[in-house]
Amino acid sequence: MAVRAAVLPAIGAPLEITSVELPEPGPGQVRLRLAAAGVCHSDLSLTNGTMRVPVPAVLGHEGAGTVLAVGEGVGHVAPGDCVVLNWAPSCGNCHACSLGEVWLCANALNGAADVYARTADGIELHPGLNVAAFAEETVVAASCVLPLPEGVPLTDAALLGCAVLTGYGAIHHAAKVRPGETVAVFGVGGVGLATLQAARIAGAERIVAVDVSPEKEELARTAGATDYVVASENTPREIRALTGKQGVDVAVECVGRAVTIRAAWESTRRGGRTTVVGIGGKDEQVIFNALEIFHWGRTLTGCVYGNCDPARDLPVLADHVRTGRLDLSALVTERIALDGIPAAFENMTAGKGGRSLVVF
């Protein structure tokens, strides 16, 4: 059956909105109709080669939809069920999984090398980060599908698949923010906005949002920021001034640039925690000297997928949504059609907006 999808023909090439032929689900597979897909900066990183995947590919890894059909052996979902896509399913067998660190699963992205569909003229297509959510319909491994808890709007639930899990996990799992602590969030995109909400949910006393764009202040404050700083070379000094010259207890970097990581580090108090969520390129070199590492006693950590176990954390997030503590709609800056994805990529490149949501 033919469906419309956004295809990346080659690294560095523009996306092409075209028709692709999807097979019926085989054993252990699920076919679903997408309700929505979020346009994440990671998708942009795939187009420019920062993150490598086989091409040509259908991108999109943050999505939710309704099950149309299941293959043999699939029992946890059935046709008609509403589901959230999990782009990084854990295998349960590798070393990381044996340690309970499922977000570091060595085999999570093996499915990206599979051929999951073809163009109308027979060219084989790969499923981006496993799930190929930039399409009207997709076929995925059953492990990539999680039942959507009740009470969460299906369209907005797409954001749970990446931005919200990442932002929530950065605060609650990686940085382990405690009530009354101070937090700075660098980058007010989709993940940054989710991180701000998560810091508020965690009970942070002061939440400082940092971004290069003054226009994002309202978005940031709506999400939970108590203060807003327009990024400059003086950002660490401004943040220390807001926190009694100490610096924040926790800084979360959601950009993936050396200069931003360094600024987040310098904005963190002595003995504080700096968590890096942003995905940077190999050419982004961050430099520290040995004396400052000793003197400041800070902790610098990476954070993959929010250090989350989606099966464990999705019900928790759904409860926050149902009670109003987490507002998914506040993360969406525009709702677009499939044809609007290339323009959304341009906005991300220019540093505009928060999260574009493709609504099918």
C-alpha cells in the first residue's frame, strides 16, 4: 500500500515528500497510522551527517498513532490501540541492559539498517531511527510500540516519544534535581521546554532559561522558567548574579555546542552537576584544565534519551499529563502538515521556535 512520507535521499540532501510502498507487518511487527510526529533536532542531525544512519531513509522518530494490523507473535497491542513510538528499544541481552541501563542498549538502533519499505520505483528505504515517523503510516518492530496510557491526547502524545522523556529524564534521572534546588536550562527548543517543565515538577526553586533568542522568553516562562537570560559571553556571570554569586545547583545543556557546554559548566556552583543532553558534532571540542576540575568539584555527565526506560517512565509522564502538572501542548510552537517539514528544518537551523508537530 502506498503512503506519503518524507525521504532523505542522501546525507546533505533536502528531504523529499514522496510516495512509498509499505509491506504488511511480518512476524513481530506492527503497522500503524500516525496521528502526529514531532520534528526533533536529532532529525536535522541525521540529514547533515552529525548522526549516521543508512540512506535513503524515512526520518522521524517521535510519534504516536493507532495500530492498524499486527504480525504473528505480537500480543501487547492490537488493531485499534493507541500507541507511542519508542525509537530506541532495548534488547534486554547486552551488557548495558544487564546493568539496567537500557538507554545505552548496544543494539537499540540495529533496526535502522533494515529495509522497511520501497519507493514507487523500487528503491530500498531504511527506517531512520527505527520507526520512520515522517509518514502517514509505518511498519515497526513490536518492541518499538508502547501502549498509550488513558487520558493523554493522541496527537500531543507524540512528544512523549523523545522530547518529554529526554527532558524529564535529564532532570529526574541524570541530574536528580531535588526540591528547592536551582536549575539552569540552556536551549529553549522542544527538549529545553520539556526540561523546564520537568524542573518545575521536581520542585526546583529557581529555574533559569538561557537561549540566544529573546523571543523565546514567553515560551520559557510558560514552561516554568522563573528567569530568562539571553545567551552571551556573560551568561555564567549573569546566572551567578541570580544565585547569590554561587551558580546553580544543576545546569542542563540542550544544544550540543562546545561553547554552550562550557557556559553551562561555568554557571554551575562548586560541587554542582552539569548534564549534557544536546548532541554535538565531533568537531565540537570542550576544553577543561586539570586544576579547575579539582577546584570546582563539579560533576559533568552525558545523558542519552534522558537515561529513561520508556516502559517504566511513560506511565509516570501520563499521570503528570492527566493531573495538569505536565502540559504537552505548551511544547508545541506550530502544528504543520507533512509538506511543512522542510520549512521546520530551516527554522531549527535558524534557532527559531520550540517543537513543530506534524499532524496527519
